[in-house]
Amino acid sequence: RFRVPAEGRTTFVDAVHGEIGFDNSGLEDFVVLRSDGYPTYHLSVVVDDMDMRITQVIRGDDHISNTPKQVLLYEALGVPVPGFAHVPLILGADKKRLSKRHGATSVMEYSTQGIVPEAMVNFLALLGWSPGDDQELFSADDLVERFDLEGISGGNAVFNPDKLEWMNNQH
């Protein structure tokens, strides 16, 4: 187990949500190696990030609660803590986590249905992100040029298959 300091707060600056802090008293000592000797998720991702020299971690909002434990591990291992950006989850039209019950879930399935890669990239980029104007159609090069973490909203995005179909027709 990793012993969490009893006093203080573990904080990090999130590029989407700003400063986020957790009281250490609310964090339990957590398992880093299972009884079979295999590392847990927290230790694995930190060591993998260290090995790959990751400087920015961009992942779903559902991982915010994991972050203080990982920050503590980075600090204990004496390595720089990467920057974090927690982005909105993608929900189905029923406002529940996107899953197989919502229809096609793999990129290959969408391709089989005739969705072109340009439309899929364009559509996914606009889920939870706005360029700051009303433009909706982008090439991949345009998205690379225009994308900024500051344009990510704090709320979850809803996957709208009708909008994807419209974008596909445009592309």
C-alpha cells in the first residue's frame, strides 16, 4: 500500500477545470501491488508515463478522482507531475454513458455504415469542444490549427447520430 500523508491537500491544476484539490484525510492508503505481485492501475499508469516522458495527460472526467493518488505517486518517485486536462464524457441521447445499447460503438462499424473518416474526426472533435464561433465543418488540418484546451466545456457531450450523418453528408 501507498501511505497517504494524513495532513494537507493534494492539488493539481486541470487545464479544463482549473485548480482541483483533495483533502488527504479523505484519501485512503491505496494498494499499489496486488497480492499476486502485479501493479495496480495507479502505479502502472504513473510508471508508464514516466517511462514515456509524458508531459500532458488528457483523459475523461471520470478519472479526476484517480488523479490525487497519481500525483502523490509522481511526487514520491521524485519525477515531474504532468499537466492534466479532464474532458467531458460522451453520453448517448438518453444522457447515459455511451455504450453498445446506443448503436455502433466501433470506428470500423461506422466505416461499414458509410461514415467517412473526415466526418468522424470532425464530429468527435466538436463533442465537448468549441472553436469559439459557429463554424462546424473542419478538415483535420483546420482542427489541428484551431484546437485549444480552453475551448473544452465543463459539461458532458451528447452523441447525436443525426448530427454525425449530417456532417458525413457535408464531407
